[in-house]
Amino acid sequence: MKLLMLYTDRFAYTPAVKTLDEEPDCHEPGEIKDAVVGLIHAEAFDEENAAGVEKKLVKNLKWGARKNETQRIVIHTFSHLAETKASAEFTKALLGRAAERLRGSGYDVWQTPFGYFLDLDLQAPGRSTARIFASF
């Protein structure tokens, strides 16, 4: 798994191109303020250790949120951080479970539409904790 966390003062998106036919149509834009955005790339070998990867993902997102003094987390699939990809089904289920665990821990969590390229608009401050990369 590869995880790039960006703390954003503002993160906005608009669905642009649907990439997975089986996903529901989505045209609604979204905007979240004061949030850590997790750009998440599930790798093929992550499917062999789903529980461990999920636990580390949740732990890292919580850590990133604490470092940036926010309770707001955006989960966004971003399949451009490594050479191999997990299946879409695995990735979607993993992100959904991680979101539920975070909500259960008191975080406000949003998920961007799965199976879409999005037009993104974000504002991120220039400080070290606003950009964190993890590989596990």
C-alpha cells in the first residue's frame, strides 16, 4: 500500500470521467474543509494481507489527522503511486471498511466517488505535516 496524505484547508472535487462501468453514476461535486486527504493506492500483494493493510491504513490516517489537529479525513483512491494495483473490488471494500473504522473512532470521514477521475481543487498550507507519505 502507498499512502500520500495531504492536509488541506480546502479540498473540492467534481466527477469528470467514469472509469468503472459497474459503479453508479455520480455528478455531484463535493467540498471539505480542514481535512487530511488520503490518496490511497492498494497494491496487488495487499490482497494477501487485507486485515494487516487495513489496520495500518487506519492507523496512518489517524496519525496524520492528529498531526494536523483535525478530525476530518477524506479517503480517495489514487492508483498512480505504484506499479501494481489491487483489484477494484478489493480496493473499494478495503476503503469502505477503513472509513467505517475511522467513523467508529470518532472521525468525520468522506469518500470520493469510486471509479471516477475527478477534477480536483485544493488548498494546502506549506508546512511539513501537510504532506506525509507512507508505504506499507
